[in-house]
Amino acid sequence: MSERRQLINLGYRLLGSLADAEDVVQETYARWYAMPVARRDAVASPGGWLTTVASRICFDLLRSARARRERYVGEWIPEPVPDRTEWTGGWAGGAAADPADRVTLDESVNMAFLVVLESMTPAERVAFVLHDVFRFSFADVAEIVGRTPGACRQLASSARRRVRASRSSAAPATSGARRADVVRHFKEAWQAQDIDALVRLLDPDATVTGDGGGLASAAPRPIVGGELVARYFADLLARAPAEVIVLERTVNGQAGLVAQVNGVTEVVLAFDVDGDRIRHIWGVRNPEKLRSWG
């Protein structure tokens, strides 16, 4: 049971859903306890066995996810999670022998990163996350996805190119403190309904994507353009209940905002900040994705 946190970490990054990750962990433990005691005792590394089985279950789920996403109402955004300390940890298994670009666990949980993962094929995503984030060797990854180690290396390389392409090369990485300042200024301008100030904080090509899942109202498709996004947010606040409060919170390891009405979370906002400008905002309103937010 001491492996549970590690398995949740892995499942969330592979699936983008905390609820699905928890289901995977339950299924993994069910398979463990379904084995005869003698077989369990013969497993040299229970943690490694559990992680391998959980990864295979996630891989199978990813391959069926496309059909489920096609039935999803509106845009699909990975489930936001609170304070990153609950979702980071370390893989204590064998170190990967293959030299490759690495990403940190902190980076692998931010919303922009998870959205890029959603654009990958299931095999790319599993190979990349297991190798570049959790330090699996390509030989171990090959056993999970049913490919050769060489093919898995190519999958991870392709996934890495997608990640690089999503990042801006025009400016150095924005520090956590700077991101927090930009998000705070956005909150202040939003609450003041100062459209000019909002426009100054938004990239000219800024995009906002909403996820209501058919259970809460949200923009049916992404809204593109700094001024359009600014006016969209000003209109949202103008129509919001008087009891709404906007709080600064850590969302997927980075500065974000949470809007609550009478203590109930109505929307969680995650931001992609590049320098002094916001490039993308993801707003999750689907109540099934907000269970960990109270």
C-alpha cells in the first residue's frame, strides 16, 4: 500500500484524470490480491510489479479514450489538481540507462504539459512519460507497450519534439514568482472589469478553453484573441452571482485562480504564462473534475 501515491502519480500523468488514476490503482491492487499468496511472495519487487501492471492498464485505457472523447460534450481539459506537493514524488525503481532529455515531475503536472500529452498517440504518451518522467529504461517500456526498445526510443523522441514545439523560444522560461505576479494582476484587472488592463496582460493570440462536460456552461469552442478573451472574462464576471469570490491557488503546480460561490468551487483556471503575457487559459467547470477542490 506504500506504493499507492507513486501509482496515483503515474496514472494521473498518463491519463490526465485523477478519478481514472484512482480507478487504475484499485484495479491494480485487485489483480495483486487475486494472485495466490505463493505467487505474490515470489515477486521480487512488488513496487515494480504494481507499476508495470498500472502502466499496462493505463495504456489500454488510452487506446479506448479517443472514442470516449468523441462523445464528450464540448472541449476536454485534463482534470486540475490542487497543491503540487500532493502529486509529485520519485520513481524508486531502476534508473534508465538511455541518455535523453528529461522533464521534472513538477513540470510534468502543469496544465500546458498535460495538454500537449493529450495530442500524442497512446504509445507516444506512455513511452515518453515512463522514460522521460519516471526514468524507466526503454527495455521496460517495451514490455508495457508491446514494441521493441528501439521503437519505444523513437516514440519518446517523437513525443519530445511535440513538447519542444509547444514551448515559446522567444523568451526564457518564466519563473514561478513572475507567473504568480501575472496571474495576480489578471485577477485584479478581472475583478475591476478593466478590459484595457486585461488586454495588456494577454498575448495578442491568447486563447481560452472551457470544459463544462455538458454538466456546466462553458464556451463550446476555444476563444482566440487577446481582446476577445478580455471581453469574455469581463462578461463572465458581470453575469456571475454577487457571492462569487476569486482566490489565488496553486493549480497543477503553478499559479492559478479558483472561483467559488458560497464555498463551492465553480471553476478552476490554469494559465500558460510566457514572460509578461498570458498565452492560454484553461477553465474547468465540469463538477466531476472539481471533486478535489471542495
